[in-house]
Amino acid sequence: MRIHFIAIGGAAMHNLAMAVASKQGYVVTGSDDEIFDPALTHLREAGICPQQMGWFPERITSDIDAIILGMHAREDNPELVRARELGLKIYSFPEYLYEQTKDKVRIVVGGSHGKTTTTSMILYVLQRLGIEADYMVGAQIEGFERMVRLSDTAKYAVFEGDEYLTSPLDLRSKFLWYKPDYAILTGIAWDHINVFPTFPEYVETFRKFVKTIGKTFVYYEGDDNLRQLAKEANDRIDCIPYKEYTGEIEMQVFGKHNMQNLQAACLICQQIGVKAEDFYREIATFTGASNRLEKICEVGDSVAYKDFAHSPSKLKATVNAVRERYPDKQLIACMELHTFSSLMADFLPQYKGCMQEADKAFVYFNPKVIEHKRLTPISKEEVAEAFGTKNVEVFTDSPMLQSRLRELNYTNTALLMMSSGTFDGIEINNFANELLQ
């Protein structure tokens, strides 16, 4: 089989490409206009990195068995146009995952927050118990070679279910492709305002997802919208609510949101025959997924974490978790507005009070990113007003932010760095260690 990836450099796409390339009898090629690390290094090591950056329609030929189209590509992408002219089979990322696992027992974890961690917890326990599974997860997990696995032998497939758009040719949510036997929804908190302009439209895509579940729906009972979706689905599938784990086994992860994630993962694992006591025994050694409340350094009486948090619900949960973990430490929290939604003026009020538990809070955004995304400009004053607490300082210049952070005293401090980006060039692990030193 010859498979070509258009926009191979994405986090999920390059991992899928490596998973496909590792299968016997598959030849993988790919293209992209730019690829950054770690994807660039991963693709080079796998021997499937494009030799030149850019789009080359002449390389799209009739002997290609399938095209896999990444979300980064536009509808007028020259390679995509050529593939359609030749009548080649074109898959989106989630469509191809479903096609490769349609005969397996599928478990899908969705929700506005916590889906990466919950998926990671399920996979971690299954691996520890020797239960083979294919998977797709949005972060690196300790003990796992990559973020995507496809095999001919696994009975189960565990997917992180993203509600964002499928591809330039398919404007439905990704998770609508997966048709799970068992599914978790962790919560619904408005996100992706560029795709779902109103909260009811956002809820509706989750309603559609619930309708695709075949057997069991596990949901967080503290979410009003999820309770309503469960009520609507109760006559068709099993609906199981969960709260947070409150047992006596000491866990490596912390925070109420992680105890909720843990309990959801346990319930799903029980659905496929894992005993609760076995789950709790194994999950006690789970230290978390990469960039999800990940401890990056500890110096004396101070500690630093980094997190992917950028949406309001994720941001608040992460800040609160660190405050609960370290009630007697100074909490310095720093976050970057980086995604479409977070940089939209209409969405900013959703951040009200999200960082109020921090002693000092810093918010960074780059006006050039707003310009690149073709969004309406926002000001530092608008951002500060939206967050709504006096502890928040707003920066639009990364060196100035770094200088301000270097001025602070980090004695007995918990430092929290949160972004889906890099604060425009900060190597977060090294910088945090420098500050704490």
C-alpha cells in the first residue's frame, strides 16, 4: 500500500504517518510547507521526512492507494487538487483511523478538557495489565513509543476524541467519525468559537457524538449539559455518571479534575473487564501525560510545572489544582493566549476569574499572531479587564515578560507555565529552572 500524507507535520498527522509506515507492506510519503520539532526529528528518524518543504502536485500519481489529508492544508492545496483530479481515495485523519479499526472494540474519550489525560490513563493501565490496544492520544505517554498505534492484532482501539473540524473538505467534528462502543465525556465548556459561534452550537456537536455511541456512555455528573445528553440517550445505551476518585490509594497526579479523569478511566476499563482494584493499583504509578500538569523542575522549596492549558476551563482547573496542592507556597501562574478562540475579543470574557487563585498571574499574547490569524486586534487593557482580577499583568512582548519574571523572588514558590505554544521562543523547561535557581 502506498499512502501519501498532505500536511504531514502536524502533531497527530506525523504520529499517524509513523504508525502507518511501521506496518508491513506500507510505503509512506508526505509533504508540508513547514515542519517544526519534535515532528521534524521524528519524521527524519522514521525515514519519511519530506526532502523539500512545499507542495508538489507532480508527485501525486495514480499509483497512490490513499491520500490522508491534514487539517493544516487548505481546500485549494495543489496536491489535494491533483489528487481529486485523479480520483484518488482521500481520507481525513479520523476517517482513516476509523477505517483501520472498524472491526475492533472502540473506546473514545471526549470533552472540552481532560480528554488527553483520561485517554492516557486508560492506555497506561491497559499496558500495565498486558492488554493490547491500538490508540491515538494527543500527548506523549511514558512507556509509549509514539502517540498513534495501529496493528493487526489488538482487540481494542482507544482514541482521544477531538470536537474540532475533521478536514478542509469535512467540517464536522473529528470525533463523529469514531462510532465508539464505549465513550467518555468529561465536560462541556465553550471552546473553538471560530467553529462554534454560540454555546448551543457547541453543545449540539456533543449531542451528535452521543448519538454515535454503541453501548455505554460514561459522563461527569457535575455537568448540567452532560446530564441532559445522558437523559436523552438513556433509553438507547447505558449511561453511567461519575464523580471524582476519593479512595485511599495515594496517586502521583493531583487536582480535582485529575481525580475526575481517573474515575472516568476506571469506569471505562471496567466495561471491558478490568477489575477496579487492578485499575487503582496500576494507576497509582501514573505520573501524567506530557505537558499536562507536568513537573519540570524542583529546586529547594520551589517547584515548577508546565501545562497545555489555554481554554478557560482548562486554565481554571490547572491553577486551582496547583493552589490546592501547594496551599502554603506562593503561586506564580503564567499563560499564553495562543489559539483562535483565546485571541477573539468576543471570547475573552470567558476568562473572568480563571487565575484568581494565583498570587501573581501573567498573561501573554503576540499581536502578530492575531494579525496572522486575521482576527480583530485586542489590547492589553481588554485582556486585563476580561480576566477581571487585580493579580493579572498582561504582556505583548516576550523578552519583557521574561524580564518581569526574572525580577520575582521564587523562594517557597510554585511556578506554573501554561501554553499550547512557546511564549514566542521560550524553552520552558530551561527557563523555569533558571528562575527557580
